[in-house]
Amino acid sequence: DSAPGDAADLRKGHENCRILLRGLPADSTEDDVRSVCEEFGVVSSCKVLVDPEHETSAESDAPGSALGYVTFSLWGEAADAVEKLDATSRGSSVLSVTFAKTPPEFVNAPTD
């Protein structure tokens, strides 16, 4: 098994065209994320979820955060997005952008 950042994360191929964006502002929409990512290439899918580790809680005034899974049509587009978006600011948040491991099942579930 490889740790994040290992060479295995950088293999080219369609199955490795998915990136994970952590630290998105909680009010981010799929259209917002798609718009940012389309600067790097063709986005074939986009899903934004509330990050369960960073939900807004009743005892905190701090906003929660969201995470996004974005799949590009080409590996090079995904690599460009990871390189250029990682550690950038969006609102009051700083993004952490990496190649995604296999996403949770609900990311691939059909939407109504």
C-alpha cells in the first residue's frame, strides 16, 4: 500500500483522474467547484459533500467545511489542478488538494 504523495498516486490513467479537495467553504456548490476546476480541463463529474470531520457545531461559531471529488477527462488536467489549487485560499479556507483514493460509495451513487 502507498501513502499519499507516493509515486503510485501519480500513475497515469483514467482511474487516476479523480482529485479530492478538502477545506472548501461550507456553502460551496457543485457549480462553484466545477467552475474552478474547469480552468484546468474537462470535468466529467463533480460531487460536493459536507466534511463530517469539520461540520459546524452548535457550540462553535466557526463555519463548517466541505469536500469535493472532481473527475477530469485526462490525468494531466487532474495533475495541473492538484499542483495549482493545493494550498490556495477560497474564502476563509485554505484548500488541501490531492489525487483521490477510491471515494466513498455515496460519491458514485446515482442522484435523483
